[in-house]
Amino acid sequence: MSSCSGLMALAAPPWVDAPSALHQWLESPLVKAPLPVPVFFLLAPLMWLLFRGTWKQLDVEAQKERGHRLAMGKWDARPAVACVIMAVVLTLQEYYGGGRTYQSVIRPFLMDQQDKWLSGVIDMAKYDNLYSYAWWSFARVLGYVLIPLPLWKILFPRDSLLDMGFRVSGFFRHVWIYGVSLAVVIPAMFLVARQPDFGTYYPFYKLASRSWFDLMAWEVMYFAQFLALEIFFRGWFLGALRRTVGAAAIFVMAMPYCMIHYGKPYLEAHGAIIAGIFLGSLSMKTRSIYAGFLVHITVALSMDLLSLFNRDALPTKWMAP
């Protein structure tokens, strides 16, 4: 059986081909709205077993750091500064990192450059939508990486940026967790894939099925923003807070991380709470963002391909005509 056939076998069991009374019942707001709550209770003991040692270690380290600073009469400004930077970055991205700015500023600029200097390089007629996502991806890299990291180094020059999730040794020591993570997440992904809004939501770039070039270009942009996202939430932000906040930093991070998923399918937005806590704890256990990044892009690519496959919309040509 090919990999695509295997995906279809998992993604489309015969009993979901036609709407059923059970499916309609599960879609009822009275059922669907509270559905994540028992899932949280079921997963909480697993999280505790996996990460209780990490959470305890973080709290011990933070208690020692706070005691040392209090004894010296000092106050750690890092949590306050980091929270303000996060709020500013997310607000900038909400108002200027999306389609409105592209339509009002970036698109007219590209049109002008196409007409003047870059005719044949920029093709607005064919790739206008792809360029809009290129702006979206760049805005995430700018906001998540190019603003907070240099600014942090200016404000706290003694802090090592390598300690904000960029070291690889911890990842290789705990690479098995990556496999366990996928074993848990992938079945959940196939469950979410049966939701009615899944097929129309992914991929974000609706012309991804037009050609393999479109799909690959989109995935590169998608992966870039995922790497930036992991650097921002699980690397920089946790690195800034963990010294004095301890394990609570993970749960603080999970709140804005959940909120950036508003507008996505309901169950996915709730899943972001679990993912935020899990990936944050994983980052603190390995002191590396790379396992979380690999989980993210593996699931993201699988969801895009699964959505296209379920709609029989995988590309059939290399370049669009």
C-alpha cells in the first residue's frame, strides 16, 4: 500500500462517508463546545508524568535565582520586558502583518516594480496570492525573530541567545521524544481531519494544488514562520521568563500561543493549549526548540497533504501554465 493509500485508509473510514446521527450529535454546540475539557483531564496525568521533573527543576532554579537577587536587593526586569515585547509584536502582526497591509502597501509596490524593473521576475497575475503569503511569512520572521532577539541583546547584553533554545545537544539526547510526540499527535490529526471545516481551511494557500512549485513555495514559507514561531514562544520568551518565573513561564506562554490560533477550527484552537504546554515543556526539558519545530512542520505538512488528498487536489504538474 502506498503512503497516500495509507493516509486515505486512516483518514476516511467507511462509516464517515455519509453524515450520521452520531456525527450530527458531535457537531452540536452543546456537545462540541465542552468536548476539549475531558481531553484536558485525560492528558494532564500524562503531561505530569512526562514533565514533572522538568517543572520541578525549573522552579528550583527560579527560586534560587529570586533568592539571590533579593539578597542583593535587585529586581529582575526580564519577565516584564518580555511580556511587553510580546504584546507589542503580536499587536503589530495583527494589524500590519496580514492581508490589509499587503493590499495597501506591498502589492502596489510589487506592481510598480513589475512594470518598471522586474518584468519577468515578478508575475502579479499568476502569483499575487503567493506573494501575499510571502509577506505574511516575512512579517512573522520579522516579528518573532528579527525584532525581539537583537532588542533583547541590547537590553540584556549578558544573556546568551544560545541559551534561548538554540543549542542542539539537548535535542539529540532526547530525540526519542520527537517520535513519541508524533505517535500521540498524528492520530489526533486524523480525528481533526474529519471535521467539516478542515478540508476548506488547509492549506492556507488555496492555489497550492495548482502545481508542485506552488505547493513547495508555500511549504517553505510555512516552515519559515513555524521556525520563527518556535524561536519566539518556546525559545526567546521561555528563556527570558524561566530564570525567575520557573515552570509557570510555560503556562504563561500557552495563553498568547492559544490566542494566535483564534479563527482556526475550534478544536485546533483548543489543541493549541495542549500543544503550547507540551512543546514548552519539551523545549525546557531539552533546552532546545528543534524537537518542537520538527513536530510542528511534520504535522503541518501532513495536514496540508491530507487535506489536498482528501479532495483529490494534489498537484499534477510542476509549474502552473
